[in-house]
Amino acid sequence: MSGVFGVVSKGDCSEILLYGTDYHSHLGTEFGGMAILGETFQRQIHNISYSQFKSKFYEDTKCMTGKKGIGVISDSNEQPMYINSKFGPFCIVTSGLIENSDELANKLMQQGHSFSEMSKSGVNVTELIAKIITVGSDIINGIEKVFEAIEGSCSMLLLHKDGIYAARDKRGYTPLIIGSREDAYAVTSETSAFTNIGFKTEKFLEPGEIVLISEDGLVQKKQGESINQVCTFLWIYAGFPASDYEGINTEVVRERCGKSLARRDKDIEVDVVAGIPDSGLAHAIGYAMESGKPYRRPLVKYTPGYGRSYTPPLQEKRDLIATMKLIPIKEIIDGNRIVICEDSIVRGTQLKNFTINKLKQCGAKEIHVRSACPPLLYPCKFCLSTRTIHELVARKAIRSIEGQDIADVSEYIDPTTEKHKKMVEWITEDIKATTIRYQTLEDMLDAVGLPEDKVCTYCWTGKCPSKNTCTTAPKQQKTTVK
């Protein structure tokens, strides 16, 4: 998942763009980029895998001037891309995941197009999107062609002499929100980017909606779709606590998740309720509020500089961050029965090796793990929330129980079945926790406050609300999501 930000201002926009984009640092770990249009296009891209966005770009903003600009924190591709097209030059940033990117790139190359930028997995997806747009009769038609061609999701900001074209992906998996203040309009993936730079939320773009933001204001260029499949994982894990999606606050949803976990937890006695920093903290606060047990911090995170251990593409880097960022406090841990609230259990390796192991070494008497979402059983097709089917710990459990990979895992999805119980028992033993319990799908959706047909739950159920997107699980031999 990536985060994007754009601004059109009456005066110079460089400082607004710097800080607005920086407020998306929790969404990507690989590259950061900014483009500003003044007399000419000015563009900078930096690797931010071992440094913070604003430290890389602060000096750049002193040399970049103009009234409109776009920025991105990217999980995989170098952005923004600059294209000189029949519509005139433009820069573009994107957020999402294109499953059929290789197929689309090959088709364009057969038509005579070429690609100058490459990523680790092939063509640079943002350049691919830009090339598809240039095939259209105009910019709006080009964006519509993107929506028609891709499998997956893509929201984008396109910086042009006309202004900033903002387009939310056709099914609404990734959000875009418009804000304003007296001297500027802005568009963001995260409403939390608005608060400290003085913007007020004006509009949540509808799925498939396209708007043009210019010095003259906001103009809708294409109406949105009725189908909305916004990613539920935004509220559970990926989103920032202060952000709202579809008008629903993330921190409040996480507290509600914690409360529902506590309501189903009447048969254990614990001394301490804790969350794994950062995204597990609000789930734990909700659990403590409902259970009446004290909320404490047996594990603390050392500075924001280490970032998230889940988002980097390489396992070695994920393990390093997980090892270094959490410091245990023995005086709080020793001899206590602890409930640890986590946003999710994906691979299970970090929870086992770098969380539970640290708690045990400091003398924890019992460790009860509570996941704020159901077991993850499918790799994400839309936002890079999960990567491969074979690394998911729930799939490892099923493989061990069945003796092989199986196509139909419906009995494991249903929390009332004996097979689901056996899966959870296997994971509990593998992770070496005292107990593990998962949030039910119903409780998670109740916490979000949207009906199931208005959110994406694919990574838990293998199904999507719309028959126009995905309806079947990935084939077992498919080991990666490109």
C-alpha cells in the first residue's frame, strides 16, 4: 500500500506538500517522491528505506517552487513518473495493486510502447498506468481506460497544467479525500494529513469518481460508482489512528474491536492488558475498557524511526525491525498473566520470535494473544496487505492438519467448526502462546460499522462483494501476488 497527497495553493505549495506527504510515512517503506509544477515540472525521488521522508526532502523543497504539486510514499515503485504526452506533460502518483501488470505491459509493448523504468517485480506500475492513460482520447478517458483494463485497484493523482486530476479506484479499495483551507485545496489518502496543516475535510471521493482540483476550485469530471469495497484492513491495521475512512475514525474502530474481543473472553483471568505497538495499542485499550483489567505497556517501541515490521518486502528486513524496535520492561512483565492484543496474525514468525519470546524471557506467567481480525487465509489482491498464500500461518496450519494444500478452506473460515478450532490450536502451539483467539468476521464488521457488501474482506473470506471483481480464491500453485 502507498499513500498519496496533492495540493493546489494560491501561493507556493512546497512546504504544504512536504508535510502533507510526510504524514503518509506509515503506508510505505521503499520510496518517497514529490513533483511540483511552477514554470516547469520539478521532480525528486529518494529511497527512504533507511531514512525518514522529510529528512530526505527538506532541502529539496527549498529549490522546488510552484502552486500545485503531488507527493507519494511508495511501498515498491519509484514515483512520481513524468510523461510528455499528447495531452501535454504530466506527473503521476498511484496507490494500489495491479495483478495483471505484466499482461498489460506486454500488450502495450506489442503496440509499440516502451518502458524506461523497472522495479524488482518488472515494469514500474506507475509508469504502466501513465502509458495506459496516454492511449485515451483525453485524460479522463485515459483514466477510465485504466479502470477498465486493470485487475486489482489503482487510485491516482495526476499533475497537469490544468491542475490535479484525482481519481479513486473503481471499487474504492483505497481512499481519496478532498480538503480545503482558505488559501488551498488538497487531496490525500489519509485525513490525518489535514489536521496539523490546517485543512478541513470536504469530500470523500466515491469509487471511480474523478475530480479536477485547480486554482478555481473543485470540478467533478466523472461521477462515482455505487459499489464500494473499501479495504477493511485500513481500520484494523494499515491506517493511521487519527484518520477517517468513509467518515469512520480508525482509533474508535480499533477500540470497538478490543471491546468485542473482551466480551468473548470470559473464561480467563489476567493481570495486564497490553497491545503490540503501534497498531495493537488501541485494540488493547478497548479490551481494557471492556474487561476492567489494567492497561499497561510491557513492550515499548523505540522511536518511530524503525517503522513497521510488516510492510518491508524482504523477510530479513522485517525480522530486523521486529527485533530492534520493541523493548520489553521486565518489571511489568515478570510473574504476570498478560493479554496481548495484536491487529492481526499474518506469518506468525515475528509474534513468536520477537514478541512472545521477549515476554517469556522476562518472566511472563501466561501470554494470551488476541487478534483484532479473523485468520488471514488469502493474499491480498488489491492493496498489498498480504503477499503470498504459502507464508500465511493459517495456511501452514491447514497444510499440517490436512497433509497437503487444499482448495476448499470454508470449514476453516467458519469459527464454529471443529476444523477452525484445530487450526487455531495448531497456531497457538506453533507460536507458543498460552491461548490465541481471533475476532469473528461479524464482530469486526460491527466495529467498523459498515455492512459486508460495502467493504472488502477478501483476505479473510476469499470473496468480494462485487461479481465484477474477484469471486474465486487464488490457485494453489500461485505463490506470489505480483
